[in-house]
Amino acid sequence: MDTKDTAPTFERIGQRRYKVREGVCLFREGQDGTGAFIIESGRVELTRRVRGSQTLLAIAGPGELIGEMALIDGEPRSATAITTTETILLAIPAREFSSRMEQLDPVTRMILKKMTRLVRRANETLIFSPSVGNQDVQDT
């Protein structure tokens, strides 16, 4: 029997820490933001639907935060996140994220919101730019 087929999709391995199998969708483009994740190990592809097919925006790895944009600006998710390897994540629920945002200096909050708007605009450019195809984005 293949243990991968019987292993849980999300295995809780600590308070707010999860081991997630390869190929699991963490969130989908257009969904409301319910939390963010810090990647402790593994990799997550962030994709967006462009002219009928999924286009790779980025590959996130250890130490990176994903899912934060929807929590910063309250807009729906701008991308779909799928694990590409077994991944360990630290989950940050929306309520805790919002509480931490409120503790920030107002200027810092304003900068984060502005940067989030700029990233969303850049992602929108992918949809409307005729020169953009289904291209791979290099690891950052």
C-alpha cells in the first residue's frame, strides 16, 4: 500500500504548525483571506488564471510568507497556492494577523497597503498584457 495515499492532507504537528502533502491547494484565487502561512520547509507555487490557463507568478520557499495580501487589504485572494513538495507551514489566522497589523505604526500600515496595491496591479497586468503567455517565473 502506498503511504502517500493514506497520509492526511494536513497533519497538525504543533500549535498552528502543519505538515502538508505535495499537491495540496492551500487557497484559491478569488477566495476570502482566512489566514496567512509562513513556509518553514518545502515549496509552494503561486499561480493566477490568465486567458484560460494557470500562469506561474512565483515559487515560495522556506522563510517566506504567503496569503498576506488578502489580509492586508481585505480583497479576495489574488492567486492560487499549491504545495509542490511536502511542506511545513506555520498558520497565522486572520484575527491574529489583523491584531499584529493594528499594532504597527500607521505609516508602516500605509506602506504595506500601498505595496499590496502595487503587487495587485502588477498581477492584473498579466491578465491584460498581450505579450504575457504561460511563462515560468524564476525562483526569487
